[in-house]
Amino acid sequence: MSQTFGKTRWKRFAVVMVPTLAATAAVGVSIAQGALAASFALSGASFKVEAGQLHGDGFSQYGTVDAVVDSKGAKTNLPVAVSGFNSASITNLCQSVDVPMPWGDYTLRITAGDAGTPVQASKLFIDMTDLKADTATFNNINIGVAGGAISKGPVDSTSAGQPGFAGSFGQEADSADLTNVKQTAWATSAGTFALANMHLNLSSGSNPCF
């Protein structure tokens, strides 16, 4: 379920964000180890992601704008919060997306990391608009760091190159731990993404992760 996305120019995105983290399972993500986020145009469909536990080392978060393409090819701007991780370990991961068909609606659902072996990711970036977690613990967090001064976690190259990003609002931490994560995401990319015990299922009707 790889998508191809591109960030638009974003001079001011001063979002007052509480520390948030996200994890997504994406099939078909294959970017060279250690690469920054890819640049692609969003499909216009958000997806739901749920995780039992997420541990991330090297956390960063900042605001940007994504380009969303509708069914007619028209582009609109979508402000999002980007969470980045140098590495992440995720248990009980579930991703679901609605798939409208001419003869009815379907749900594409992916699960992984639910048989004792966590999902492992490196250089992970998630573009999201909503996230909830029962608990969130951050180690040595800096809130309000300038985008251009983020050093503890990764920053994708397209956001870093946007005018005004160097002085924009950001936050970072050495590590983070979240439990019972639920999020609405629009895009994800990773250097590597290893899905243990992965199961993909396409079923009729609505069967979201949450």
C-alpha cells in the first residue's frame, strides 16, 4: 500500500502541539536504509492505525503541509503534524482503510506484531491529523525547539527545505513510550519496515481497527 507524496510550500505552520507519537503499518514501503522521507502526493484517503505499545528512539515532531490529490486530479493543501523516529518498536499493530467499490464498500485491514515479535522500523515518518494514547512518556524532551535545530530525531528533506521551516515550532526527545495508540494518518514512509506475523485482509462492509 505504498503511496507517492509531495509536500507543498509552507511558510508558517505554528501549531501548538502536545507531544504525540504515531506508528503505521504500510505494505510496500521500500526506501533505502537510512534515507529520509520520500516525496509523494497523497491519495486523499486517510487511514486508521492502532498499536498496543510503541517504543521509539530519537523522536521529532513538526508541522508541514501535504498535497492531497482527489479523484479528478485536483490538489488541495492539508496541514499535518509529522512524527519522526530514528527507530521504533511496535506491538499489536493494526491499520485499516476504507475501500469504496462500485458494488459496495470494503475495508482493507493489516495486522502485525501480535504474536510476540514486535514490528521494527527505522527512519519512520508519519503524517497525521489526530492521535490518542492512554499513556505517553518522553525522555529528555524539548518542546518549542526551532525546526531547523531539531537534532534528536529525523526531519524529512522536503519539509526541511520549505521556506520558514528553520524557525517553525518543533519538539524532540531522546525516546518515547506510548500505550494503546489510536491515530488518523494520511501518509507514512520508512527506511525499513519489518512486519512480523503480518496479515492482510480485504472484507466487505466496515471493519476498522477502531
